[in-house]
Amino acid sequence: MARYGLCVVAAAAVLGTGVMAATTALSVSHEANWNDLSDKFRKYHSDHTNIFFHLITTPLGVLSVLSLFNKATNSNIFTKALAVVYCLSIMDKMPLHILATTSFVSTGIAMAAAGTASLSYLMHVAMFVVGYFGQDLAHFGTGEPTFQSSYQGESNFLEQLTEHTYFLLPLVFESTMPPTSKFVTATQTQQMIHVMPMLVMLGMYFVAVTGSLTFPWQFQRSKVCIVRLRNQQDLKDLALIRAWAMSKGPSKTTSTHWWYQAPNAETPSDHCLEKTQKEAFARIAECETIQNMYRDVFGDNHDIEVLEGMNEVYVSSPHTVKNTSDEVFYTRHIDGPYYFVPFASCYRMIIGLDANEEITTKFPMVPTELAAQNGDVLAFDFHREVHYIEKNHGKVNEDFRIVLKVHHVVYPRWAIVFGKLLGLLSTRYNRAFRSLFLYTINPNGAFNRFAAWNVIFWTKVVHQLEEKFGYANIGYLAILATVAACTDYKVFLLGSSFVHYCRYINTYYHRANVAYGNFKRDVLIYKTVALLQLFSLYLLAVTKNMTDMSALASIGKLDLAMVIGGYALSVYTTAQLGVDGTYFGIELGFVKASKNYVQKFPYGVIPHPMILSQCVAMLGLYRNPAFQAAWPYLVPAHVCFYMTHMVQEHFDIYKQRPSLNTNAAEKLA
């Protein structure tokens, strides 16, 4: 506790001194002080190379200090609070576009520090040394003196150093932009709006850290769970329910359902489980194997509640389901619509009751699959996981396929309100959809057929949006775009241009149990967004905001050759590897091949051709003077991320090598 208290006092003292230096010590207005400080800082930061290295070393130095603080106190609450206080303290002290960028980045650094606190003390020291002394090396290498040297011998050195440190991050950002207009007074409402990136980052981090949703740049594990019931009592209960279901004579032309709890007062009693079967069902839903499965995924601090209103015994028809609502199950789909309810997850569980070999449940975004047999448990997020069932050709079940559909809502204990809300919404939605499903299970007449078509059509639309774009990506980009529209475009540019690199690095490093389909989808989306912005900004810079289209004819031949040749080689390399090979399919265990299985050109001739070809193409864009002047650090940032990942690939830096991914049935054997 003493160590924690000292760290808190020290951090508070540093921030307090900075605020005092920037406010009470001033004899001029905030506007005049910023304009004067910015002009002085620019005199010592005019070289693009120097500024670019400051964009790396300055955030790294701040990250190392905050991360070390988290490690020393074994908590990250104070550093996040410190970021909030800092952003609020600078609201009236700089131009709005600099405020928006600083709020976004400084809060992001504080969030990142929560993850890097697990690094060793030696690594923290190395990060600080690179961050702090790297700035001096950048000045030395470019021949520019340091800003600190301009006031080194003055009597108020400490006061100026404190002010310099307090404003360092926004001053670095300001130096990357052409000097346009001086800082002018803004209203308090405008200032609050431009601090909004901080609030958005905090909100998204809070949602992501609970495991309910994740940032697009984070490593994303598969949350499809597969276990097997082996307890004798559990197996006896399964046999009891199956025998009872068979005694009821299920339909041979459509699926048959028996509910654990009557959906409404009009539900016939013979559509529900009887007392003995309900007791057996309840024991299975709360058995130790299932409880342990959830704890392995979510941890011990989550509550697990059975949603009795959604539970049922489901029997698959052995015959065709074309043009009925049963077709939904054979169509890729997501079961529920409440993707964006945070903190809580509603899980649907398929438990096999027989020797099924004919029907397999598939999860294309993981990917994994399982033909659930007696005792097999397959659990997945009701509102977030794309799946479907498929008949295996050449395999025919000797009897009906019968499964239990068991549902739970899982949430952190502090988020009971969200857990209860998701449980209620999921149950009500399931009942409403169940009524529509039964109404269209055997459609007669034009209206019924239209209703059945609607069930299938909207199921496909919802699934396609998730499979092709991802609701998390849609939400993230929409929030980012809204914040940028209210503040500054650079918030969107920073928040979307480098996501795919971070996802590459994170996924390559962690590897185990990756949601591979989600990974490929997300990196393609964010790479596309990044390249669209890159080419759009290039076009706007070259043509002076589309006012001089003739300038396109003056683009250098070498520039064009680098861009076209670089991307052509990248496409050719992708064709050699295949999409899965390109996106770490070998390293992640999804492709049965050795790492160096491709030996055709460019492999064996050009090292890391995929990365280097794209770097060459981007540098071809960067050669244009107009683009380089307008966005001097955008291409170097892209190349820097690519080089970081290339080093990771070259030395094969990873945490754990996964075994070759096989289907779920083999895993259970």
C-alpha cells in the first residue's frame, strides 16, 4: 500500500505541476501562450525525419511511464483517470483539431498501458530509454538542436521544462501539420465536443475489457465451446429425454419441438416437457461440466443463469425442408439480433442425444464443425455467431436426430442489469420468432409462403452483414466517423489506417484458438479502408482538391512503376500462397503445409515479397512532392508498421504454436 500511495502522489504531483505551469504561471492568455510555444517548438522540429521519429518515441516514452506505474501499483485505474484529467485540463489550451487528436491518442496510450504492464521491469526500462533518448538521437541524426537546449541555462528552466513536458504530445502532433491559422478562442461546448474521442475510447475499452466485444485490432479468440458430458447421471438424463421424445412420434416431414416452458397460455400441454423430463433437462443445464466450460472462457467472476423460456427439445426431420422456415437452419444465420448489448452474452447450447452422423453444425467464421452425438456439447453466442447445419453426403442416420437446445446468459457480477436485460430480450425475441417459425413451418397459401420467404430472406441479410462486414466493425467505424465529423478527420484517419497491422501482429503472436474467419474478414476490411484513404488523399493532394485534374499527367513514370509494379507483385504473391496462406493459415494451423512450401518467384528471390512489394508501392506514392507536403508522415507510418511485422515474421516471434486445426469431432475423441 505504501508503494501504491507514493506512486499516486508522484503522478499527481507531476500532473499538478504541469497544469500550474500552463495556467497560473502564465501572464498571457492561453491563446497567446500556445501560439508562442508552438512557434518556438517548430523552430527545432522542422525536419520531417525528426518529427516522424518523435511520433514514435514520444508516445513510447509516455507508454513506458504509465505502464510502469500500472506494474508498480498492480492497478490501471489511476493511469486511466490520469488520462481523463489530462484531457480535461488541456481543453482550453490548444486548437480544437489538436485537442481532438491528443484526446484520442493519449487515452489510447493509457488503455494500451493496461496491457503492457505485464512486461518485465527490464523491458519497461528499455521502452523508456528508446522513447526518451530516441528523441535526442533523432535531433542528433537530423542536425536539429533540441527545444530544451533553447532554455537550458535560464533561471526558470524547471518551469519551462514542466510546460514543455506537459504540452509535448500535442506539440508533436501540431508540428506534423502545416501552420495554417493561429489558436483562437472556442466555446466550452466546442471544447467538450473535441474531447469526445477520449470518452469514446474509454467507453469502447470498458466494453472490450469485459470480453463482450473487442477492439478490431485485438487478437480475437474463438468463443465456440465444445465439451462432452461424461458423468453417468448426465448420460442417464439424456437417454431418458430421448426415449420420451421417440415415444411421442415426431414428424417425418418437418422439425418437431417440445418446450421446457410454455411460450404462452394457449400452448397445448403436449407441446411441453413433462415433469420427469423437465427435471432431467434442468439437471443437465446446470451440470458441473457445463459450468466449468463457461468458467474456462469467461473466468470465475461471471454469473451463469439458465434461460428456461428459451429451452427446448428439438428433433430434425429426415426429409427435405425446402421453402419452409425449417430451411433457416440449413442457411447461414445468426440466431438473435442483440449483438450490441454490452458486457453480457447469451449462449445457445446444442447437446446431442444419439449417434448422429448425418447432420453437422458448422461455424464458418471460426472455422469449426461438429456432428453432435450422444453427450457432445456445442455452445455458441446466440446473438453473434454465424452458423448453419448441413447434411453429410453418404451418411444417413438410422433414426431421428434429437438435440437439447439449452440457453444461458453469462455476465460479470457487476453487470447484472445488462445480464438481466439481455436474458429478457433474448427470451422475448425467441418466443416471437418461435411463433413466426411455427406459423411458416409448413406454409399453405400465398401469405404463408410470403411469410416463410421473409423469415429466410431477413435471416440471410442479417448473416451476410456479419459474415462480410461484422457488426463490431460497422459499429466501430460508425462511431469513429461520427466523432471525426464532430471534431477532426484525423481522428478517423488515425483510428482506421493502422488497425490491420495491429491485428496482424497480435494474431501472429498469440495464435492459439483464433477465430480465423473473423481475422481474415477484419484485416481485409481495414486494409481496404486504409488504402482507400491513402489513394483518396493522394488524389486530392496531387489535383489540389480536384481543381486541377491535369496534374495527374505530371505524375512521374518511376512513381507509377513503383505503385503498379509493387501492387502487381503483391497480387501475384497472394495468388502463389492462396488467401489462407497469405493470412497466416500455416502459422495458425489451418493450412497443411510447411512454412516455406512456395518456392516459385518471387519466393527464393525476394525476401518477404508480400510486405516489401506493398512498401515499394506506397513509397511510389510518397515520391510525389504535393502528396508528401500534404501528408508527410502517413506513408512512413504505414511502412514502419509493415517493417515491424516483417521483423516479427522473419524471427518467427510468437507466444504459442497451435496444433493443426482439426474438426471438433476429432478434438473430442
